[in-house]
Amino acid sequence: MTFTVPDMTCGHCKAAVEAAIAEAGGHATVDLAAKTVTVEGLEQTRAANAIRAAGYEVSPA
């Protein structure tokens, strides 16, 4: 599934989101230019909650 994360602006943001998804048991592919995150291995609510817990707003893309 893909999410829009409008607050991501830099490499640190990318790393923080990837780490949050990994800690939740999934895998994230981040596109900073598009401000999207594609997540595999997690259900939608858990993935969104992991991104929120990392400090970012998130919505389905």
C-alpha cells in the first residue's frame, strides 16, 4: 500500500520513516520527491500508526 507523508523533506525523514516501518515488521520504500511511502508486510492501520509514531502526518495515497 502507498501513503502520502507531506512532512517528509530530507534524508533524515526518509530514514526515520523506514526505521519506523522496519521496527513494526514491514519494509518501506520512500519517494521524497513525491512525498510517498510504499509499505509491504504490514496491514494498513499498523503501517500508518508506525509512521505517525515517528512524528509524521500520514494519509492513504
